[in-house]
Amino acid sequence: MRGEVREARRPRKRGPAAGKLAEKAPAKVPEKAASAPGEARKKDGRLQSIFEVYAVGPGPSSTHSMGPERAAKLFLEALGEPPPTKVRVTLQGSLAATGRGHWTDKTLVRALAPVPAEIVVDLKTPDSKLPHPNTMVFQAFGAGGVPMPAYDWTVCSIGGGNLADAEGHPVALADPVYYPVHNISQAMDFCRANDLAFWQLVEQTEPDVWERLEGIWEVMRETIRRGLASTQIVLPGTLELARRAGIFHFRAQSLPKTRRDLALISAYALATAEENAAGARIVTAPSCGAAGVLPAVMYFYETDAGVARRRILEALATAGLFGASIRANATVSGAEAGCQAEVGSACSMAAAAVAQLNGASLLQVEYAAEMAMEHNLGLTCDPVEGYVQIPCIERNMNAALRAVEAANVALITDGRHMISFDDVIQVMASTGRDLQAAYRETAKGGLASLWRQQIAQRLGGPGPDGGRGKR
Ligand code: SF4
């Protein structure tokens, strides 16, 4: 594989969006709120297609591998023929801090091939100077290595594999689908007025929804089957973390019913999360890091509880609507708002889906989703060594189980509750803005920091905090 990675010698000045690339790049949707520098971007609250939440691509991270892969391909596409002699990509913010652990560098080199890629890691520019915590600057070079500055392109990976330019305008949304509602409260009003379930609102809005969801579900199922059958002993990376989905599945068979059900859901969540950590093809739901949660419970209901395929797809439609609302009104990016935005959102989506499968009313579905998010508020992102492994993999399992609990609790009630889903999503976004950068996918705080201190102690050094972590 051609390509090189080097540290930035000096911080790059942030360039404007895309020069000629802006003219040549695929369709953009212009009416989007610009982001506040260094903060979770403000949203215009327009619900877009659930297929912006369900994207298929390579793990381990929708922001760090899937988004950069898309950006690299768009960049080359926009440059056209002849191809550049080299592309330089400067990674900034969380992409710089955890890009190696999330394989951003390798993904970019692969996506740009056969054009040689130079990956620059800019650890010096603070988030406050960036348009987004996940920013990339693409630069092309022509014959003789001459820079082509007209093509410089600043692009941000905003979550779920989606991209925005430096002004916050979505990039490359072909034929965007917009819902007639802006949030879940409005969706409930719309559904009540028209005697619809949530999934029927999706059906009325999205063209070819069942065919497309069938394709998404097939990828989710295939990922779980692959993960359960994997013969890989440990995951790639320096942690050498053992894969456990297969053994969980095996041991589940001999457990009494209730424990078996929980163990099966756990095994399915591990299967996808481990496949994601191995860089395999997965579906974001709503991100790569949280991709194991929703498929685990849906797979259990179809495979072990015998629920018909059509009802599984309807549950995925409703889960997608809740994910689309989080994406429109808050964020699904760990770099913007911590893990509450990723695993918290996945837990909410799964809770809504499970509630619907069990005959919940609109209000009970909304309550299940709200409860699932409410009790994930403040969940930080602190991946050890920057790999989407610890705490991510177990956290998927935990969230899948929690989603079932939230749905069960909502179903015991009549659905009335004090905090709405829309409100809790706003709280998630504001909590995310309050989180220190160390807890937003930079691998600088929490478990990541503890791990580095422990490694340093074992090696006899003072550790990254100058020894304060020593006991
Ligand atoms: S801790 Fe959560 S948000 Fe962070 S990388 Fe892991 S799954 Fe993603």
C-alpha cells in the first residue's frame, strides 16, 4: 500500500471551503445552519432520510473511517482526469487524536489508491479553531508535485458516515428526503392526526423504503453471522483483545430461558461490535461504534423469538425515525457529544424498536426511547489506545440489554412521563457541549488515560500525567 503518515510540523491555517472542488463536487444541500467553532453544531431540525442513519461501510468508526473514505472518493471524483500525482490529507481534532487507532490513515490511503497519499496529523490546532471536531483538509498535487491550491478542500466527518463542508453545509446528499415533521413530538401529532404508526410515517415519506430496509437488514444479519462464526482469536491492534461473540453464543445454549435470552442478545451485540473493531463491513445504527446495539435485539426477535420479517423491518423503520431525529436535532457523533451521542442514540433507537414489536402505543414507544437516552446522559467517549474496542464493544452489549429493559418498563406504564424524547435529546446535545474534549473521542481522558498511566508504570516511566496517576 502506498502512502505515508507524518506529524504536522506547524498548525495549518484553516482554508475556505473548496474552491473548484465546490463547483465540481456532487450535490450539496445549502440550507443548513453553520456550526459554532469547536462546539456541537447547531441543527436546523429537518428530519432527513432514515438511510442517512443506516449507512453501509467499513468499520471501525463512522466518523473516522466511513466518513473519510467517502470524502476521499468524492475528492478524487471531483478532480477527474488526469488524476493528481499525490493527495495530502491533514487530519485535525479528534481525527488527529485517535485517527491511527480508528484506522483513519489506512482507510484514506486505501480509498485514494492508486494515487499516493500523504497523511498529516495536526495535533496542534485546537478544536476551537476548527469548523468541527472531525476536520480533514484535502490538497491535490499535479505533475512534478506542483500544488493545486484551487482544489484545497476542508471537509468535516459529522457522524454516521456523513460529511459537511467548513460552513456546515451537508456534502453529497443526492436527492435528499425530508420528513414533514421536525422532531418526534411533531411526528406523534402527525401520526395521531392521520391514524398512523411511526413506521407508517416512514413508509409514506421514503421511496422504496421496504426494499432498502431489507438490504440494510441483510447486511446487519450477515455481520452478526460472520461475527459469531469468526475464527479470529484476538482483534487487530495492540490491545490484543479477545473476541467473545462465538463463546457467548455457545454458552448461551445451555442456560435457563431468561438468562439464555440475555446471553443471546449479548452474543449478537458482541458479534457486530467485534466485526466493526476488525474493520469489517457493517451498518451504522447510528454510528459504527454503536453498530451492534439495534441489530442485536432485532436479530434476537427474528431468530429466537420468531417475529416475522416484515415486523422487523417496520421496527427498523421506527428506530431509523428516532435516529434521524437525533441526527437532525442533536448529533450522533462521539467527537461532538461523547458516547451518549453514539451508544446512547443506538440504545434509544433499539428501545423504540423493541417497544413497537411488543405492541406499544406511540407514547410508549416515545417513552422507551426517551428512557434509554435519559439514562445514558453524560456517557463519555474514552476509547483505550483510540481503538473502538474498550469500552466500546461491551458497551454495545450493555446498551442492547438496556434497550430491552427500557421497552419493558415503558410497556408496563400507559406511556405518560415527565421528560419528552425531544427534550432529552436537547439535554444530550448540551451535555455534550459541556464535556471536556478529553471525553469526546480524543482518547485523552477516562479509561484511555488510565490505561496509558498503567502502561507507563509497568515500563517504569512517569506516565503521561507526569506521575500523578501513580498510586
Ligand atoms: S466510547 Fe462510544 S463514542 Fe467513543 S469510540 Fe467507543 S463507541 Fe464510539
